[in-house]
Amino acid sequence: MKLQPLMDRVVVKQVETEEVTKGGLILTSAAKEKPQFAEVIAVGPGGMVDGKEVAMVVKAGDKVVYSKYAGTEVKLESEEFVILKQSDILAIVK
């Protein structure tokens, strides 16, 4: 099964964060923050959204930073993804 986002939506997969702090402390799963770094898996076609033309800037394979509480989490075939609007992506990591 494959996710194909619609309009200005983007499917991302969160990048795992380190479990040990720089000071050497090991973080439990409850102490970890939701990661904001992700890899783009699929991109919608763009088009007219709310009366405005939206051109897609990101592409599959890009590493991005997105808003902390943005998107909808989806679990598909034991993998977790986040579907969000392109406008929720803050930056592309190069």
C-alpha cells in the first residue's frame, strides 16, 4: 500500500532522535520530545487551495523541519507517517 497525498499535502517520516543527551544522560521515551525533523516520502500535486495557486517546493527525499504540532499521524503497515500541509514545513535541511 502507498500513500499519495492530495493538493498541497506532504507525507513525511520522522527522523529518529538521539536517546542520549550531550551530557550523557539517557532519555526515557516519556522524556523525549516529538521530533520536528523528517524526510519527505511523497508530495501532492499542488494546485488551487483556498483560491490561491500553490506550487510544491519540497520533493521526495528532502529533509525538512516542520511545526511542532502540525499534521496528522498515520500508521500504515507498521510504519508511522505524518501528513501535513506544505505551509507547515518551516525549512529544508541541506
